[in-house]
Amino acid sequence: MQKIIEASLEAGKEIMKIYNTDFEVEYKEDESPLTLADQRSHEIIKEVLQTNYPDIPILSEEGKHLPYEERKQWKEFWLVDPIDGTKEFIKKNGEFTVNIALIRDGKPVMGVVYAPALDELYTAVEGKGAFKATKALEAEVNKANKLPLQDSDSTIARVVASRSHMSEETKEFIKELEKEYDKVETISAGSSLKLCLIAEGKADYYPRYAPTMEWDTGAGQAIVELSGGTVNVAEEQKPLVYNKEVLKNPWFLARRAD
């Protein structure tokens, strides 16, 4: 785990060097934005993973995407998003993250989410739980606080929603909660920080009824699930799984620990 944390922090430092300049933005074939920071972060993480774990394959948003026929045999692999929330990075609102997850038999068993502009680090390891460290570049990981940090309130439902993906289905979900709770509050956040808010206990529900890819959710799901919460396919009581033939996720609902 320590090597993975170090990789995320090193990537974060490089990202912040570029964040504080007038960087250029390119656009990929699917019209999603790409910056030099995405590419630099990918290279740093890839080098650490290949050096320390040469037998574990890597699936990164900015790397080569092998066909399903080649990767379906993978028992475990690293799932990486060098910058989750590139749009937030471009807007310079600080709400972007570095995501690294270890997937084993389709399940996230380790996750690291680092928010470089906030210097906040979330980590999770199967069998140990999930943790948050503030001022991560200064802190020792053993000083991190175990998640969740905040108790739930049975009279209030706090719903975390994307700044850029508030779908009609999400609005409908909120309306249904208003029938059950005295009050429903919405919290806006970008990138994997939405899942991290669930793990912290700062939010109770994160309905994602809009597209995501596996690298968007793997690390955050590890942190939610290992804090005691769930990340289930919408309308179903089964978790999101990984290394699917199609890497796009179905709609899902994340809930904090009871």
C-alpha cells in the first residue's frame, strides 16, 4: 500500500505544477478533455506499478485499452484514473483526484484517492478498513483517521450529486427521499470526492444515474465499501463489478454505512 500512496502523491505533485500554469487542453475522440497533467500523472503511476508489481497488469484511462479477449483472464489488475475530474482541473476548482485501485476477481480490494489541490488522501485495504489523512504530504499514513468520521442523522438525508450530471432520475430519487425524511440536503462535489463523502459519513446517498467508466469508480468504491457502505447497481442489491467486456458502468447508488 505504501508504494501506491507514494505513487499517488508523486503524481499529485506533478499535477499541481501544471495546475498552476496556463496549460493547454486537448480533446480525445470522445470529446473528453485531456491535459499534459493527465499524461504526466499516468506515466508516474505506471512506472511505480510496473517497477514494484511487474506481474500485475494495468488498466488506465490514459493507457492502452486491451480487448476483452486479452484481459478477461486477469485475476487481478491495477485500475487507474490519472486525473478523475479533468473538467474540474480545467475549471481550477480543486475538486479532482488521482485514483488507483487493485481489482481482484472483479472486486476492488484496495483503493487510493488523492485530491492534490486539497492535499487530502483517502485509502482503503481489505481487512483493515478505510481512512482519511489531511495535509497528506506532511502526514504519516498511520495518523490517518478511520472512516466513517461522522454519524448519520435519521431525520435528514444528505444526497451528494455531481456538479455537471444532475439527471432527471437523480431529481426523482431526491423527491422520493423527501417522502421519507424530514429534510433532504444536497451536496455538490466533483470527481471521486463524491464517493469519499459517502465513506466519510458527510453524505448518505450518491445516486449516479449518468455515465461513468470503471476507472472513475474503482478506488472510490473500495473506500466506500471498506468503510462499511455499499456501491450497488441501481435498483439491484449487488455491487458494481470490474473488468467487464464493456468498461462503462451501469447506473449505481452508493450508500453510507448504516
